Amino acid sequence: MSVIESRIQPSLSVRQGIGVVELTVPLYMPGPYVVNPYAFVGRGDSNIVYLLNLYSPAIARARYSVGGDGWEVSDHEVPSDTWSIAVSDSALWDTAGALPFCKRIAPPAYDPGSSAATVFSAAQQPWARAIQLSMGVDDDGQAYFDTLLVIHVVAEMRNDDDRYGAKGLWFGVVRGIQPESAGPYLDLPWFSLDDTRLGSEPLMVPVLDPVEDVYSSNTLYPAMLARLDSGMVIAVVLHLNYASVDEGFAPFNAVYAYRWSEGGLTKDLIAGPVAAMIDPTDGQPHDFSFPIGIDADGETAYAVFFSSDVDYSAGARTTETSIDIVALTSAGAVVVLSELVPQRYCRNIVESRFSCVRYIGNGKYLFPATDQIEISPGVFNSLGDLVVMLYDSNLNVVSVAGVVVAERQLRTNLFIGAIDCPVLERVDDGVIVRQATVIITFGGLGQSAGESGVEGGQTFISADSGATWSVMADFGSPAGAYYCGTALKVRE
């Protein structure tokens, strides 16, 4: 049996900590399907396991002593009571007749060099997201965690040559239960399938080729999840579809917001169609192509997008990039800011496993950006200053808060981790009486969290709401750095 990780990062909007859900999406396949694996597995002999770590106490990987000992790395101290519950993709089929990717009924014999197999495998985009809803003790005295799981699914395949299928999103509430005398198990009290073929949004309906009897390319990109104090969960997704035009097919994007509350699911169109769209007021690309992340202050969530930085008419990169910020509440969604900035996205940010937007108090949100990227085919790593941008929702303005590290080239496999804010900014009578403390880190996906050296990543801390930064450790992690407290007081 081989295990192949999904190419799409599974945990964009999940923060690690005590009682916070973490999600991975391994694909377990029998046989030697190492190359082009999706093309050769059938519906009965493979399955994706959505692995929920429902209770993950903070793993002590690095400690700092003010007594002079400095950083002490302790990677080996992994708690033994982490809950891990596997949700099989059979739950998708049993509840809604959906598939995690285009599984064939009668797949061909294994031929890793087949060009047709390469094309088929490249079209598969399995992913999932999860966010904790609540935790407590049930009437039987058993501890539980409720989690909302969002999974990218194939709602219909026309035949075994249909490599795209008609896509959709499966929403399910998973209850992980920990009895006192047995291992954890799960319950599925609620689910819903949003089938793009059947909805009221015409931009989402996949195009069916009447000659080949297969669907054209259509994909929902990984959802950004945020939970409001009311318990409502908001999921923001980017949808890529191919519309039928006189000359053939033309791609376009659209951005949607789903709102889940107490088993009810609604959907709003935020913007679209926007793929490769040129803003008529400034001539710039304005396509919401690169989601940076999402976070909430309790009542409102804000999602941040960068657009492409390619001038399609000139075939070159633009000097400025469009940035869009979407406000999402229980009433709906609206684009509250759309502005050109000299900063831009980079691979080290947009391919992070975690949300790169963090609420720091007083209506303010921080997120990273770069002022220069490496320009070469297929590469868009940060090459200049890694900065943090500040969005002030009170004034509806975006600005550069500060420079995290100057003139630093980030190699391809370094990624920003989840940003932590252990101390929120606070105001009194309109005066800032306490600034936010923020921790940001980047590291390599294959590295140990305690691997030292700037090539292995770094960790930085700011005590003035992101204006100035100091090196906290000469190692980092793509999962993020989380303040757990001190020996005298654990962070609540």
C-alpha cells in the first residue's frame, strides 16, 4: 500500500492549539500506483481518508528560558493522548453519492507512462477543510468535539473518460466522541451536498460536451473558513469554470461565500466572472486569483485576495497589484476594499497550509506580502522585503505595518505558517493603551520544527502591532508558532 498526499494543501484556515482541529488528506492506494495514481484506481479498491486530529495538545517543540539557557529544542515530546479520527470517503458516497475525485468504474491496467493517464491524474484535485464548532460533555458524560468538514467532491461522472466530472462541495458535521473506557469514535449528525449542476448560480453550472459526453474543466479551490461568535461558519471559495462561447470555451472565475448555521446552508456570489478580467478604470488585472486567508473579530470575518500581476496586453508583470478585501457577516458578503498596491503575493504565502490573515484587535488585521518576487518561469518566490500589511476595518484602509525581514530570498519550499497573536491591541477612549504582540514564522514542509539555520526558516516577534520585528528563533515551521504560556500560567 502506498500513501500519496493530496497536492492541494489541506489546512489553509486551521489554527493549531489546544482543542483546535487539524486536517490532513492522505490517499491510500493498493498496489504500486506511484506515478499517475488517480488513473488506475477503481471505486472499490482505493480510498481517501480525511484524518481529523480533534484534540491536539500543544507539542513542546521549542522552549525559551529567560534564565540564560535560551532556546531548548524538544521535538521528541509528543503527547500520547492526541485524538485522531479517520473519516473515509465512503461517507461521501453513502450520504450523497459523491466521490472524492473521478474514480473510475473499470480502470485500465497500471501503465505509469501512459500520456492519457497523465492527463487524467493531473485533472484530479482532492481537498478538504475543517473547523471546530464546539466542544463539551454529552448527557452520557462523554467528551466530544463537533467539527464542520468541507470536502471537494465529484457529484457526477458521465463515464470513465470523464476526467473532470461535475464538481460540488460536501458539508458534514462530524462529532468525535471520547468514551472513558474505549477509543474515540465519530458520529455524522448532519450533511449537505452543494451540487454545481443543480444550483441557482449559472456561473457554477459545469459545461457538458455534447459530442464526447464529458464535463469541461470545473474546480472549486480550497475553502477559507472562519467562525463567528454566533456559531455561524463562513466558507469562501474560488470557482473556476469553462463557459461555452462562439469560438469554443472560455475560462472564468467566481468567488462565493457559504454560510453554515445550525444545519442551514446558504450561498452568495461575491464577485464574478473575474478570470483575467481587466479593470476598466486602471487597466489592471482584477481576478481574485490568490486568496491569502481569512479571520474574524467575532461578528465579521474578512477575507483577503490578491489578483494576478500580469499585464496581459504587454506580456509582463505589472508594477502594482490589485488587492481585494471581503467583509462577511451573518447577513451576507460585500467587497469593502479594492485597491492597487506595490506589494504582491508570492508562492511562500499563497501555498501556505494555513490562513495568513490574523486579527490583532481594535478592528485590525495583519497579513504578509512581499515587495519583490523572483521572476522566472513557474517561480514566484519572495525576493525582496517580507512585509506585513495592515487592514484597518474602522477606517477601511490598507497599509504596510512593517518589514519582517529585509531583502531575504525565500527558497521554494519555505512557507509562512499560521500567525499567532497572543496579546490583542486595545484602545481606551480612542487611545491605544496596549499594542498587539504578534508571532510569525516560516519553514520548510519537510523540516523538523527545531532545525536551526536561516535556510531552515526563522521565527519573528513584534510587540508593537507589526511595526517592528525581532528574530525570536533561527528556525521556523510551516505550521506556525503558537504561544502556549509559561510554567506558571498556561495560555487560555
